[in-house]
Amino acid sequence: MTIEARQAGETAKEYAYRIIKENIITLELEPGSTLNDMEISQMIGISRTPVREAIIKLKEESDIIEIFPQRGMRIALIDTDIVQEVRFLRMTLEKAMVELACDMAQEADFVWLEENLTLQEFYLKNNLIQKLLELDNALHRKLFTICRKDLIYRMSQGLSIHYDRVRNMEATAIHGHKTVEDHRNLVKAIRDKDKELAKRIMEEHLDRWLMNEQTLRNEYPQYFKS
């Protein structure tokens, strides 16, 4: 597991939740691997109770963790039906966001987006995949912020963990230049107020994992539910 420092004001439960979730998304906690709350509590330096509470929260909001009474816990295998369901949710929300952003984005927003894109291109060039994914997430969140829909974004994040895992796999196994190119084209369409083009780019962008599904299955067969 990758352990980051506890943030100011972060409760023990929030800290455990963030660390476990991030390690699931980055596949440090691999699909199908066992999960031991006592070991995690020792690794991140907090008591077992908030770790257990964080695990239960992840289980309840996304079923990303499977709990077997008296037998232990494990990280759920990748279920493509669930990934498709989450993709549908994101597609519905984010196509609506880019359409709204065409009307609502201000010059300061475009300055932020251009800075983000420049950094994405830098991290892609230097093969810093995790940094690239962080910026990818930040750009998608920014669309909700531009449209003043931050609450909707936060509400959707529980289920997104299923989709984020395959995005991480895709970025690792397949060079991410298409992702950055999509983002660049999307920002241009928003600036040009071309709503139909922006929606089409977002749809193609969120569908890329489908085009690469067999490649991912071949690369990581042990991660997928049959």
C-alpha cells in the first residue's frame, strides 16, 4: 500500500477511507486480494475501529469490498456490469455538464483548464501516470464546479471507484495520449460553445475503456469477474 500523510483536520475514519480507496483505485490493493483491517491500522498508524468503519462505508456505498462473516474480507473483482452502470451514470451527468459549461465557463475557468492540460501533457511525456490521473480527475471535477454542481459530483463519487479502477488499468497498460487529446479537444469545444461537439467528445472519451476492454482482460485476467 501507498501511505500518504494525514491531512489537517482529517478524522481517523476519513484518513483510513481515503488511503484504502486510493490504493484500491491504483490497484495497490489488487482486485481479489484479501483485506486485513488490523494490518491496515498498523500500517497507517491509527486504531482498528476507524479502519473498520471506513471499510464498512466503502462496502455500503459501492460494494467494492466483499465481507464474508467469520472468514474475512477481500477487494471485489472487476465486474464489467457494474463498470457499465457507473459509465452510464457518468455519461449522463458529464454530457450535461459540458453542455452547461458552454454557457457558464468564464475566462478564469479556461485559464485553470489550460494550466491543467499543460501539466497533463508534461506528465504524459514523462510517463508519470498517477500524476496524469490526478489531473484527469481534477479536470472532470472542474466541469461540475463551473456548472455549480459540486454536490452532484460528491454524491456520484462513491460508485465511481469501479470505473476509476479500469481507467487506471487503461492508463497503465495503454499509453494515455488519447486521453489528453480528448481533454484538449473538449476544452476547445467548450470555449467555442459547440455543445453538440462537446457532448460527442465526452461520450467518446468515456467509452474508450470499452474499446480497450479485451486488451485489459488479456493484460490482467486475474482481476476480472468471469
